[in-house]
Amino acid sequence: MKTATVWIDPETRMIALRTPYDSFLVASLKMAIPGSSRRWDGQRHVWLIDPGHMAALEKLLATLNDKVA
């Protein structure tokens, strides 16, 4: 089981998601969250996701059996 760290980023007011790299998770995230509502912050190594997609993100992480911290 991988641990996903999720918080609200104070700079962008978006959901920030940090996990160990997993190509399946990345592909699943791209299918579950529209491109206009997510972006990869390569400098900080986090996904930034529009808060309106929190339910979709929770469902995705539960489906992948990731522990959320």
C-alpha cells in the first residue's frame, strides 16, 4: 500500500497530491480528472487539482487502495 499525502496548497488554493511515482496512478488520475482541472508541479513534485474534484480524487485513491495522510 502506498501513502498519498493530500492537502490544500495555500499558494494556489488547489488540492495538492504527493505520492510515490506510479504510472498506473498517473494514467488513472488523467482519466478521472479533466486536464483543465489538474496540473503537475514538477518543481515541487505534486499534482495540483481543482478542489471541485475532491470526490473524484477520494474515489480514485480508495479504488487504488492508497493510504491517505
